[in-house]
Amino acid sequence: MPETRIHRHSTGPEGALVNAYLVETGEGIVALDGTLTVSDGRALRAQLESLGKPLLAVLVTHAHPDHYGGIVELVAGDDVPVVATVGVDAVIRRDDALKEEILRPMFGEEWPRERTFPNRTVSDGERVDLGGVSFTVLDLGPGESPHDSIWFLGDERRTVFLGDQVYDRKHAYLADGFLDEWLGHLERLRQELPADATLHVGHGGPVTPAHFESQREYVETFADAVRTADWSQPDAARAAVVERMTHLLPTDELQFLMELSIDPVAAKLGIEQSV
Ligand SMILES: [Zn+2]
């Protein structure tokens, strides 16, 4: 495989501590994901321009706004492929109006007024050749988001753009509620990826496949905490979930995402709240 360099672009807490990646080949740059906000999308574009090579394409891992919102600023009018699986593309289009409703009050003008959607779709196992380098997609389906995929750089499964299958010592967003499916992906990836793979994740990292185990524990603990809380007192139930999760993972990084997930997962588990 020709020489490549992977540049990670990490945002601050106001941009959800999200990563996008710029893969530099001899001929140009392939971006993986595009951050959330206007400012972060512009900063990513500035990093791209500092490398002095053209943007060849944007590959999208999954259907959450912190991974596609900033693509409009990254692309900045360039006529390039924005590539996602059929499922990721469909969910981004389906849910974008709802994300607008949720994110506009939270982020104001930092949530882009116009979002760039994928303009090219791929199916599971499809290979995309860009700048003398190949990328191959593994389509996962519902999991951390309503539709997840991951991308491999080159023909081996050693360099992986994993999206949010694993968070690196940060709390997680579980509100889409596909927790059994997510656990299935973690088990599958644990079995299928080589132990020495480098996982370029959506928040923090890079990490190793050893993290599949800690993420499994996190997801299972959250589901159990919501299920076993005493929902006759909803506020106390929510506090109990937060306490158990921050005990398991003593950080407040992205804690708000986990807190946002409690009520939706309780609803998905069929828990009747008395208030
Ligand atoms: Zn994310």
C-alpha cells in the first residue's frame, strides 16, 4: 500500500470532543467524518488546506450529527464524493429534520444551516479507491446509532475507522436504544479484527481491540442500571443510573450524552414512569 499519514482532528467539549480524520495520500486527502459544528468544520477545512493537497472524498461512519454536521464546511463547495452505506445515508436524510429541531436550540448558529448529505452510496464490503489507496466498508446496521458502519484503510483490517462503536474512556450516547445490536457488533468485531489493529475512534483514541470488552461492560451496565432503578421515583431513578455509570467510568467527559439516554432507554425497555 502506498504511504499514508493519518491526521486526527479533535474538537473541544463544545463540539462533543469528536474526532474527524484526514488521511493523506500522495495525491490528496480523504476525510473520515466531518465533526458537528460550523466552527469545527471550518477548523477541519483549515487543517486540510494546511496540508496543501486536494480533498478527494469524505467517508461517513455513521448517522449521528457530530459526524456529519460539519461536512458542509469541510467540503466548502468542492465537488467531491461524500460516501456512506445505503443505510447510513438513509438515516441521515430521515432524521436530519429531527436533529435540526433538537440541535438548533442547543447550538444556535453553530449547527450548520445547511447540511451536506452523502452523494454516493456503497454496500457492505464495497471497496472505494481514492488517491492510490483503498478503503473498504463494513456495514453494521443499527447499533450505537440507527445505522453504523466502519471503514478499513487498505486491504487488511489493521487500520480501522471505527466511528463510535467504542468510546475511549468517555461516556456514551445510548439514546437510540439499539443496545442488543450494539453488543452484537462489539462481539463480532472482537472476534473478527486482529488483536493488534489500530482503532481510530470517534471520541478519544486511538485504541486497541481490548476496548471492545470495556465498551461491552459499559453498555450492559447502563441497560441494567436503567432496568433495575426504582422508577416509582423517576428523579431518584435517573440519579441512580448516573451514579452507577460514573462509578464505573469516573469521568464527566460526555456525561451529558449518557444522561440524555436514560429516559429514551427506559421507554424502550417498556418502563412506565409514574410522572
Ligand atoms: Zn460521536
